[in-house]
Amino acid sequence: VDFDRRLVGNRVRPRWGSIQADLYSVPEVALLLSDKHPAIDLDRLEQWLRTTIGDEELADRLKEVQSEDLSDRELLRRVRRLLDERLEQCRSTNAN
């Protein structure tokens, strides 16, 4: 996506604080969530997936996971797994 439609997340570092990460694709979001201390607004991620990326199914699944009673850390892990699953589906489809 272009600059105006990017998603913004952060990598949190103990001594440096929060380092902004400009995200332009689903693989970049998945990579951010693989960081040791990621930070992202999941409501914005859900809207970005729905409106900018156009993946309503993934956005709906994210919303379902958000409604579960999970710690922040576990929630981000589950979201990363959702993104990884979707990326694998895309790779499988492209391989055929």
C-alpha cells in the first residue's frame, strides 16, 4: 500500500522506548508481531485489513480473537498465528 494507507506499529525497547514501524503489507505486520516486544493497535489493524487490504474474513477472525479473554502477549501471538496462516494460504494458492 502507499504511504497514506500504511499501518503504524511499534517495537518497544527497554532503553530506547518505542520505535515506530511503518507497515505496508500483511507480511510486514506479521514480522512486527514476531518481534520480542511488538505494539500495535488491534482495532486499527482490523480496520486496515478490512478496508485497505480487503480481507474481510481475516478481519472478522481477528475481531473474534480480540473478544477472547487473553493476556496482551497471548493475544498478539494469536494474531500473529492468524496472519501466518493467511500468508501460508496465499503461498499455497500461488504455488498451484
